[in-house]
Amino acid sequence: DTEVTQTPKHLVMGMTNKKSLKCEQHMGHRAMYWYKQKAKKPPELMFVYSYEKLSINESVPSRFSPECPNSSLLNLHLHALQPEDSALYLCASSQDGTSGRRTDTQYFGPGTRLTVL
Amino acid sequence: GENVEQHPSTLSVQEGDSAVIKCTYSDSASNYFPWYKQELGKRPQLIIDIRSNVGEKKDQRIAVTLNKTAKHFSLHITETQPEDSAVYFCAARTHSGAGSYQLTFGKGTKLSVIP
């Protein structure tokens, strides 16, 4: 099973709302990633968790708060977002984000289409 | 940090013709180069990848070549079909300096295959 799942598929929220995006994988991967993708642009890395610890935060605003409750789950908590945060949010996982010797292919989930009003 | 340049940004080919997309990278320490295909509204899907100790890899109609000296890698699609129409992203994997590796993506190429 090489599948990463994400919920919800679509989310519309106001600027004062609090919501969460969820990501799950059962491939035994130990690295998980959050990306933001705007239309006609490449995925832009936000966070990396490696062995359930946050290892990369690409200077993301604090209104985005990641959480990794266990090795299979990754959440992204959203609060006080701005309209410019509207985008496709992609989760990905790979076998081991710390080993340079492995191919460490990243597999993407289907994404959550977020609209901030 | 790593910088990946991808060309062309758009490419139109007739069905049955070949398509070539080229990428260059800046960090000589990059050691893994995947290519992703993203259809409209869908997730990026890995179509082929190559490690830095290999010069060429082929999978049916798709091939990737790597020139480490020139820091250049290319995607070749032969006998193109309408279902090959999508946005293609190249990427290079580099060490983040924080104990993890990350992918740096090119800006993408929108491939249109005309029946």
C-alpha cells in the first residue's frame, strides 16, 4: 500500500475560524511533510517531521501549527488564516528523511483544497 | 540553498512525437532526482527517478538522463499520448543542514499532447 490519505478534501473557513487538516499513512514511513501549493506553482515545503520530531520549519507563520501524534499521523492546525493562505495543502511521506543513502521517495496525498474567506 | 531551474514552462507536441524537459541544479551535493506528474486537481505522482551514481534510467516510454558534471538532468517521453498531458515537476534532493533531506522543485512544465 503506497497510499497517503488526507482529510478533508475541501475546506472553506473564515479568518477567525480554527480548523485542522489530517494526514495518514500506513507504509511504516518515518518522515512526513506538509507542502503548500498555489495554482500553477510547484509544491512549497512548510514542515518536515522525522521520527515524530519537527526537523524543518521553513519560516512558516505561527497561524499554521503542525503536530505529529504518532508515526502514522500528521496534523496541521489552522488559526486566524488570511485569504492569501488559500491553496492546496499536500501531505507527503517517505521511508526515512534522515538517510542520504536511501532513495527515500516521497509519496503525496491527494491534498486538501483550502479556501479562506 | 539548492536552486532548480526547469525548461520549458510550456510544451505542446503532436501525439506520437517525443517530449523533452530539462532541469539544472546548483548544489553538487544533491544526490537524488525524482520527476513528478501532476494532472489537474490531482496529487503529484512519481513517474521516474534517478540517483546520482546512475547516468540514465528507462521505464517503458519514459527515460531520465543525468549529467553530474554539468548538473543537468532531463526527462524524455517517447510516443506521447493525450493522457501524458499534465504538469511535470523535476526535483533535487538536498540535505537541509537540520538532519533531514528535502526536495527542491523546479517551476514545472505544462505538457499538452495534441491528438
